[in-house]
Amino acid sequence: MVTRTFRGSFTVLVPLLFLAACAPGNKLHVPGELSRPPRPGGPPAGAPVAAVADFSYASDSPGVIGRDYDRVRQIVWKGEPGKAMADLVAGALTDGGSPAVRVPADAPAPADVPVRISGSVRRFEVNARRSGVLNVLTEATVTLVITASGPGVPPSWESTVTSGTTLTDMFPTPDDLREALLSAANSAAEEAARRLLEGRVIPAPSAVDKGGGGTSR
């Protein structure tokens, strides 16, 4: 009889605990904004050679960028992925010696900036899931589709970039989530900048130097 009573209580208790874990207040927040590491010597001099428009980004649940599967709760971030990734791509280009600026999605590139870069953020997420008894994996993934237009840009130029980062700890913390997301986002931005240069969309830093602007590293 004791066993039957325990099982009956357990059957009722588990759904209640699950619903409580999924309650709106049970969320894990990623703090702060995404940023680039400081560039030694500051940004290169010279006029921008590219304008990076805010990337489009769509989500079924605004603000939710992942899930802590171990504790059954949402992972949320107050930032805007489209703007954040445009900032990081512009920063990665600038750090590489090709100055770039971010502009709003609906704004044209400044008249003196030859190339406009745009696109979409297809994935922007960080999840935590248990792996074994003591380890939890924090996994961040960022996928960008980048396009470009302007004089000399190859017709219909487009490229897709995906970057991922995995951290291992005993339990996920907000700082761990931000570290993983920041690493994946910056890696994606740096790869996007590399492809823009290799695709001859953006002038190489040496070409910028010869034109009187920018510095190469």
C-alpha cells in the first residue's frame, strides 16, 4: 500500500515539477552585449570601404536564443542578433585593415562608401545539455548568410558562414553562456570578413593603403 501511494504521488508530482520548470520566470539570462576584442593601436585610419547593414533575423520566440535542457528552462538575451552581428562583421573588417561602418537595414550605404554588405542571421543560439554525471556542455552556434553589392562586386555574390563553440563545466552560468556565444559570433564575423576579402568584394588592406586610407597589419 505504501508503494502504491508513493507511485501515485510521484505520478502527480512529476508533471507539476515539469510545469514549474517551464514557467515564464524560470529563465537563464545571458548578460551584456557582444563585442570585439580591443584592437592594438586602435582602428585603422581612412574612409570606410564598406557599409554593413543590420542583418535580418526572425525568431518564433523573441529574446529566446536557446535552452538549458538539464534544468528545462529557456535561455534569453536582451540584445538584437541582426544588429550585433552587423557590428561584429564591420569590426572584423576594420580590424583587418579595411575600415567598415554599420548602417540600419533600411538605409543605403553612405554616398562615399562603395560596397554595401547585408544578409541574414539564420542561427543564433546557445544551448546547455548534460553529458555524463558531472559535465554540462554549453554549445553556441551562429550562422550568417552574407550578400554584397557595389561597383566591382561579382554579380549575385553570396556566402554562408557557420561557427560553433563548445565549453564544458559542471553547470552552465550566465558568463559561460556569454563566453560561448561571444566566441562563436566573433569567429563567424571573422570568417565573413575573410570571405569578403577573398571574394574580392572588399579591397585588400594593401589596396586601401595605396588609395590613401587605412593601414595594414
